[in-house]
Amino acid sequence: MYAILDIETTGGKYNEEGITEIAIYKFDGHNVVDQFISLVNPERPIQPFVVNLTGINNEMLRQAPKFYEVAKRIIEITDGCIMVAHNALFDNRILTTEFDRLGYAFEKETLCTVELSKKLIPDMPSYSLGKLVKALGIPLTDRHRAQGDAKATVALFKMLLTKDTSKEIVTESLRKDPKRQLEPKLLNIIKETPSEAGNVLYIGKRNKKKKKK
């Protein structure tokens, strides 16, 4: 079973974004068997460029449920599912960060339709969702809105499953907890940094705590 999702966010600093809209389609490999779509009050301002991109503004979200109010429904609809998204590293990071704020460990195996598309449909001029589905003849309405993008991702994933008849590529592409993995940009920094004995490279945040006297 798969949970195919798309998330819109406020934008902003890394790991400080908030969810503004989420759409999840529960997919059994052939049909959508359940769905959850909702605006979300992120309790923080939306970046102006995101408002221009999505059309979602702070006023629209004033009466929307906060994340903790939809968290149970998200857990229920994704239970026992592999998470699927176009750029799954981003969507899963955002979702697990929200659950981290609630003190809940939300960890799922994930599949990325960008990666799968590159393997199963090589040599496409672009793998952005909008350009890719247009080239493949998949309808896409409400671009940069969670429901429209998630629905197009369902159709794309269904096509990818059909092309991967042995399911070998899908199986090999599964990732466990990609939120905890380093971003490609950070991996490049590590790769390009010369190794020197005695020096330790640390990437992350350190919480400063005062020592008790």
C-alpha cells in the first residue's frame, strides 16, 4: 500500500518551515482507496514568494486546523504505507519535522517519483512535476497546490509501476527515513573537504546547555 502525498509550506529557513496544505492519496497499486486533503494553519507567516507561487495566503489559513489537529488523521491514512512523493526527501523532511515538534517519531519507507522517473523514463528534458507530466500526457490542474500536484503524482506513479513490471527498481529505490540522511549539498561539502588527522567535521546543530555547578 502507498500513501502518495504533496505538501505546500510557508518557505523560510531550513527546518523552520510550516505546512500550509497537505494532500494524501492512499493507493493500492491500482486505485485510490482513501484520501485526505486539508489546508493547515502553520502558525507562522508565509513567505511572499510562496504566496505568489501557490496563491495560499495567511488570511486563507486563519480558520484552518493546526497541524496537531490533523496529525492523527495523517497517521491513520499512512499506516502500513510506503510514502511516495515527487522529491520525497523534501516532503518527508517537512512532515517528520512537524511530528518531531509534537514529540512523535514519524518514520516511513519512501519512494521518490523524481528518482524513479529518471530510471524508468530516461532522457526526458525535465523532471520537474509540471513539465514531466505534461510531456507524458498526464493532466495537472492547480499546479503548486497540494491536491493538484498529489493527484498528478498518483497518475505518474501508476505509470511508473506499469513500466517497472518486475518491481525491481521500485524495491531497490526504497529509502528508510530519508529525513535523517544528509542533503546532497552537504554530501558534496564532505566529499570536497580534505581529510586531516585529528580534525572532525560536524554538520548539524548543537544545543548549548549551561553546566550545572
